[in-house]
Amino acid sequence: MNGSKEAEYITRTTAEGKELRIPTGTIHGARAGEQISIYGGQHGTEYAGIEAVQRLYRELDPAAVRGTIVISLATNEESLLNWTQFAPTLPEVKDMMLELGRGSQYIINCHGGEYSEAMCPYVICRLIGDEKAEATVMRMARAFGVGYVSLSRYRGVPPPDKAHEAASWWLWPKKNLCDELGIPEITPEVGEKGSRDDSLMYTGIVNVLRELDFLEDDVTDVPELKVIGDRYWLTADEQGMFFPEVEVCQHVTAGQRIGVVRDYFGSVLQVVEAPADMKVMSINVSMPVKKDGYLLWLGEVE
């Protein structure tokens, strides 16, 4: 038996009668084994992940695969077709994602920088309070090969702040597929600014498939993991135009000037400084920013 590939759409209909769908490619390997679910495009302008998962489905030979690989080829099709940044995941899309994850033992959910985000590649390890699962997820993150990992754990619904508003999304992790399904999940954050270069994402996915024995070849050489410790999300004091003065992946020192916010006439509204010795992980590269809008995030790396 040489294995096979299966292509289909799964669908849901919203309360308003609109049909939503996810194109799904399943690779049934020639040899029996476990199952993994891989998602690209939960945010439709994070192109590196979409390119990588579609390439994976096109190029992987089922004869070389052990087990089953379920691939969501364009998870949030509405966001993809309409070029919508930071698109929410509708309940119907989340339900389809859960359907594609059931029966799997592992999840890779590919993300990255959107049009307006410069991104230093890293992997989010989703922690679910299970020692075996968390050891596996760290193995997956190391095999992915970018060297930096951020640890994330769902802590329930966030309390409202003093203004009775929900906490910012970057301060309080949302419930993920791993929390629903109880299986190891990594989220590679790879790609930036609308780039379609899938080389790093594709290589990382293939390395994880090797680590988990879906593919026979050895994992290519990868760096030791460095865990991102304290994280700082820097925001705008008021509306203006943001001018970053650093690059992603750059190391900065406490007190270093890393950007400014100006008004249209050039007057400086805010000087942005690094709060500690850190690594620049992501930058908002769009010019306009709203009050309290995201500028950069920095991480302490050992």
C-alpha cells in the first residue's frame, strides 16, 4: 500500500445563513501510526503558514509518511480572501478547527506577522498542565528549529480592568485547541509583513514531523531552545505616527531609545524606551497608531 491523499471542504453555516468552509487535505501514510493536525491561515494575511501547509500537502509523498497528517489549508478563508488583518476566529470556524483536531495526538497551528507586523521567529508552547504533554510540546518546539520559545498557559476568562474592559489580548492567552482537546500544541510565529517566503516555516514543520516519527529522516541540526521570560508590550500614549528605530531580533539595553511617536507636523509626542535589556520580538511597522495601540513587544531572553 502506497498511502493516499484526500481533498475536501468541511463547512458550517452561520445563524445568518452564510456558509463558511475550510479546504482540508489529508495525507494517509503508507504505514500505520499516529495523527497530527496542522493549520495554516487562522489569520488570513499570515502568508508564510498558508504557503507552507499547502506546499506540504502538494509535495509530501504518502509513501514516505507514517500515520495520518490532517492539514487545514486556509483556516480562515474569509480573512484570506478579504485581506483582513487580525481577523477574529468565528465560532463556526473554531468548531471546524476542533473537528479537524479530533483524533489527533499533536497540533501545529502556524501563525506569524501580518501585513503591519515585523516578527522575530519564535514558537509558542501551549502548556495544559500535563507533564507528558508539556515534555512533548517542548520537543516539538526544539525540533522546529528557530531557537526561541514562549510559554503560554490558558488561565480562564480575564477579569475586567478598572474601566470594566476586557484585558488586552496580548496580556491574557485565549483558550486554544490544546485546551479543548488535551493534546500537545505548538504555534510557530514565523513570517512577516505579507511575505510569502515559506522556507523557515516549511522546514520547521517537516522537522517536527521527523521528530514525531511521521517521517523517517533525521531532524536537521537545530539550536538549543532559549525561553523568552518577561515580556513587555509597549503601547502608544496617544494617537500619532510611529517611527521605530530598531529592527526585530535586535538586542536592546535598558533605557535605550527604540522609537518615537510624532504628530503630523513632526512634533514628538512620545519617546519609546526599552524597559530592560531585551530582544525585539515584534514591531508594528504601520505608520498610524491609536491611543493605547501596539508599538513593539520585547522579550527577556537568557
